[in-house]
Amino acid sequence: MTTLTQDQIQQLLVTNHEHECEGMGAHKVCVRIEAIADLPTRFGDFQIVAFSNTRDEKEHIAVVRGSVLDGEDVPVRLHSECLTGDVIGSLRCDCRDQLEAALKLIGNMESGLVLYLRQEGRGIGLVNKVRAYSLQDQGLDTVEANQALGFRDDERDYAVAAHMLVSLRVRSIRLITNNPRKMDQLSRLGVTINGRIPQIIQPNQYNRFYLETKAAKSGHWIDFRGHEHLSEQADLPILEGMSPDGFGGAGVDETSAHQPDD
Ligand SMILES: [Zn+2]
Ligand SMILES: [Zn+2]
């Protein structure tokens, strides 16, 4: 596997240091690559690319495998930060399962990347997310909980992601997603999407029942303690061996970038 070389890294840093543009998306956000380093992980060898942006203090990152510069059909996964799930292993959501599945998948490929977007609770922040959890504990209904958790289309996710791909000089991607709507939003921002890779999660003996329950209940489900769980990522899980209804065949890489909205 080839990685970004020191020459390529220096060139990216110099180009980005001088980079200015009118920005992308409704909020005209512009990002710059600030630093790049090797990142060996339990899922394989990656490089980490840290970005600054013009809109806020959030430091978004790309976890990159292989040499993606001027790459075509690069497998890409978008992941929204979830401290409680990704780091603590919370079972109130499936964020960590999805992140690990994406890193494992890309870790076995020649090239690919995960854009890790620092928008906890889809941009509402950790305090508000914990507030929303608390409201759910107190029996708030799904609609109110959804609103409290910031469940709405947030163009900002996709604008930052689109610009990060431009900064990394990725020419075209195959999006790792179970959510065709995500592809529409990204392509409207000028990202060339040449296909979709459904994300199939492989359960083990310990989490099979848990994952199957999540996959079977769309959007939200109640655990045995009566806690409501919500999908904080834009994708619902598809399990290995399960028929991914309406999402295309398991493992099939579809070629059309224009999926109908569901
Ligand atoms: Zn820019
Ligand atoms: Zn989560």
C-alpha cells in the first residue's frame, strides 16, 4: 500500500496554507489542511489529516488510507462525532459500530478515507445531546426527542465534507452509505459520486442480538430498561446475512449516483 509521501504532505500543507476560496454550502465554509501524520490503528495503517475551518473552532479530521491524491472512485465514509458512542461505548446509539465497521472495511482496502466530522449530536453539541437523552429518560416523545437531538437535514455536514474532499484532491468517490439521500446532497455540492458501497455490519456472538434489534427497528427502538434509542448517524445499520430492503444487494457496488429520495 502506498501512502501520502513526505513530499506530497509538504506540498499539501503549503498549498493549504495559502488557500482561500468563497466557501461551500449555505454558510460558505472554507477549510484548510493544517497537519498530517501517520496513524497506525487496530483497524490498519492510516494517516490522519487535521483541518481548520472558517466557520467555527471545530477541528475536523480525515482518516486516510493509501494515496488518495487525484484519486478516482475513492471509498469514502462520513461519520459525525459521537463522544458517548465512539469513545465511551454508549449503547444509546450505534455510532461506534458504524465507525468501527467503516474503519475495518477501509483498513482492508488499498485506499479510502473516513471524514470524521466534529459535530456532536449533529451539531447541537454534547450538552444539548445529554439534555435530549435526559428528556427521553423522562418520557419525551419521539418527535420532541428528535428535535431536541437536532434531527434535521444539516447542509453544513455535507459542505464541510465536500470541501475536505477538494482539499485532499480526491476527484471522485464511492460513498460508503446505506442512505441514498446523503449522495444527493453531496453531489449537489459538486462531489463526483461514481457509486455506493452499502455498509454491512458483521455481528459477533456478543452483539448480534443488540445489532439485529437495532437493524429491525427503523430509526428508534426501546431497550429493556425502557430507554429510547435514536440513530445519530444518517445511516441505518445493515447486518451481514440480512436482506437490505430497498438499499440494493449486500456487497453490491451500485453505479448510479442518482438514487431516489426515500
Ligand atoms: Zn476553501
Ligand atoms: Zn452516537
